[in-house]
Amino acid sequence: MFSLQTMRRKMLGCLLIAICIGCVGALALLADAVWPEASGEITDSKGEFVIDISHTDKGYFMAKREACSKGLKLRVTKGDSTYTYDLNNDGEYEVFPLQMGSGTYKCSLYLNVSGNKYSKEAELKFTVDMDDSDAAYLCPSQYVNYKQDSLAVLASEEICEGLKTDQEKYEAIIKYVRENFVYDYKRAASNPGAYLGDVDGCFETKTGLCQDLSAMTAAMLRVQGIPTQMVIGYADRQYHAWINVQLDDEYHRMDVTAEVTGVPASVYTPERRY
């Protein structure tokens, strides 16, 4: 449909536009896109653990710990639901989704002490009040990690230019992925296990595993203002990743890997949504 060189020229053009209009933002064209920031308006801390909860109404919060040499885990709990993430140890903020909706969240920071053993170092609580319960599925996060200059984001704008409805945009993006990407069977054979999908790497190489293909497609849909869940679970008996896309106020399962390979599963068992 268009070349990598074309997208790079588009990226450069966007950057020049941003400079000309006072750095408003190269992707102001993506009016529905959400770009997380740690603005510092509302923060909380305990020891070296800091969270920025300035924009929880947008479906995310940000967390960091002062730089250290130890491995870090962040456990996010609301009611009976718990999500556990790795947290970087370079002292920089990371984005985490509020996919459990409005209510009181508890964030627990764990520090690696030896081997696979972690010790709780700090705990913070905050309350979330979101008008849009799908807000968490409209912004980047650790599992769907993309930036304003990601080629997948620029491609999404190119592909959807002139399209009006979410259905049209969804169909155009899925068609593009189906026709331009392949499954990485060689890498799959090495059994890489669980890992975070690589949006940029998948788009640049036009190949990936289920996590990569799903995260990349979710990114392309989210920047168009289409709520998209990254789902981790099992397809039949295989550990797998796919997406749920909201169209006409309902979520519909889309197995991007099956679209690329032509081999769907029979039974899908979701475990976590990001």
C-alpha cells in the first residue's frame, strides 16, 4: 500500500509541522489518540516508590522507583483482581492501565532479594473515578507499547485517512495486517515463552509472534480512538494472545495471528486483559 520510505518521509514532515506550529505535536492529526504523561499534578510516594495519578480519568497511571540494580515487580490490585508487572529499575516512569475500572487500587512494589524471591518494599493506594470504563484500552501501556513516532502509528493514520467510521477503520487496518505480515514460525519453534509484544520490531520486520502481532494491531486501532483490549490466555491448549475490539459498543474477538496464518483456534480462554 505504501513503502517504509514513504512513512519515514511522512514522519519527517510531521516533525517539521510540529516545529512550525510551535511544537503542538507531530501527531495532532490523530485527534483521538491518548499520549500518557507524568504531569506531576497529583502524585504520591513512599520511600523511593512514586506514582503519578494525575490522569486516571484517561485510564492509566504511571509508576517509578529510584534507580537501583535490583529487579522490580509492581502488583496492582482492585478487589479480587490482581495484575503483576515488571517495573524498570532505571528510575523512569512507566505507564500502567486501569483496566479494572473505577474504584480503589492498591499498588505494591516488590524488590528482588535473591533468585526468584521478592520482598515488598512499599505500598500505595488511590481511588479512580472514570466516566469511560474503556479508557484503559485507548492509550499505550506496557503490553501495548507505542509512541507518537512509531511507524505503526504513522501507518495507521495513512491507512485510515479519509475513513469515517470505526468499522471502516477496523476493516482497513485488519486487511493491511493480513496482507503485509507473516507469522514467525522459526522464532516460535524456539519456544520464547511469555514476553512483551514488540510493536516497533513487528512493524519494521513485518513478522512476529502472537504477542507482537496483537500488540501492534491494538496500537494501530487505539490511535484511531477504537478501544482495543490486548488479551492473554489460551487458544485451545496453546498459550496465546489476541485482541478484543469495540465496535458498536460491543467487544468482538479478533485473533490477528489466525488472520495472518489462516489457522483459527476452536476454544479461546482469556486470562488477562491489558
